[in-house]
Amino acid sequence: DIVMTQAPLSVSVTPGESASISCRSSKSLLHSNGITYVYWYLQKPGKSPQLLIYRMSNLASGVPDRFSGSGSETDFTLKISRVEAEDVGIYYCGQLLENRTFGGGTKLELK
Amino acid sequence: EVQLVETGGGLVQPGKSLKLTCATSGFTFSNAWMDWVRQSPEKQLEWVAQIKDKSNNYATYYAESVKGRFTISRDDSKSSVYLQMNSLKEEDTAIYYCTCRFFNYGSYFDYWGQGVMVTVSS
């Protein structure tokens, strides 16, 4: 199985500042078709996970453009610009190249 | 509005069976790939099973941890997906989410239900 490793475990951010979350995969997520199969999700308190970013850098429908995704074949970053109160929760990266696996999660809280 | 509603969870003894149902609406179910994903009490997400659409021959895939014990199925006429869980173990205790994945007008969608709790304990 492809292992997804996230860092940090938690991050505390002042509203209006930026935050970055890292994710590393145990093998390349770049398919021969040129698509990198990494995804980012946010699980708000008491809710189900919701899709933020798909295929490494594509913003999901309805997601504010304060969120952005980038990376290489094995190292990925989710950046949140101008953090707001509604961004609090646990962020997960995931891969869909081979079945589906997820990182351990990064908890974002406000200072 | 896309909706996925899971039912069938509860408390069950080790070795027993349980069947989860996910009823959906708000999207073209027959074109979607459906998954079950579970979340442990420690908040770790684990993919459980997947069933593809008719054009992919309803192919199914399972995590090693559940292979041979769990069966995923779907009924396109009812826009529903199921997870039959046999020989349950205490480590199967988790919130089980039904998810759907599909493309529409060039965008990718990935929705999750509200989840249903399964507790395996004697």
C-alpha cells in the first residue's frame, strides 16, 4: 500500500495569516497520463470530510481560492491563505493512484 | 443537492454480521464510483472497499484488512450501495462513510455521507 505521511500533526494559526501542510507519499503519485493523484480533504468538527483539492492542484467546486495545492511526484503542499475561523478542523491528504490511502491528518486551530 | 445517507450500523458481537446501506440522491448514481471509507476512534481514515460503474463491469476492490469478510455491492435502480460485513472483529469498530466520486462538466466531485457508527464488542 502507498503510505501517506503528513506534517505537522497540528498547526496553530492567527486569523488572516497563512498556513501550510505537507504530505509525502511512499511512491510517486504521477501516473503515465500526466495526472498526479493526490487529494486534500477538510473534516470540520462534527462533520464528514469534504474535498478541497483534487489531482494535486485543482480546486474543488465551491472551495474558496484561499486554498491551493502544489507539489512534485512524492511531496505535496496544501496552502491556506488568510486563514478564517471556518477553516478549523483536520486536514487529510489522500492518494487515488492505487486504491485509496490517507495521511494521518493535521489539526488546524486558531491562535 | 447531493445526499448520501448511511444506515444499518450498531453494536454487534465479534464474529457476527452487519449490513450497511447507503441511499443516495442528487447525482447520476449509475456513473459514479462508490467507496466505503472508515474512520477509527483515533480519527485515522482507512479505505475499505470500492465498486466501479457498469461501464467498468462493476469491478470491486477491497482493503487487505477486510478481504474475504466484507462484500460491496450496488443497485443502480435504487441509487444505493451496500456493505455486507461478516466475521466482524473488534478492530472493525469505526464510523463508516459512504463516498461517491464522479466527473461532471469537466469537474471532479467527491462527496461523503454523514457516516454510521459500527461498534464490535462483546
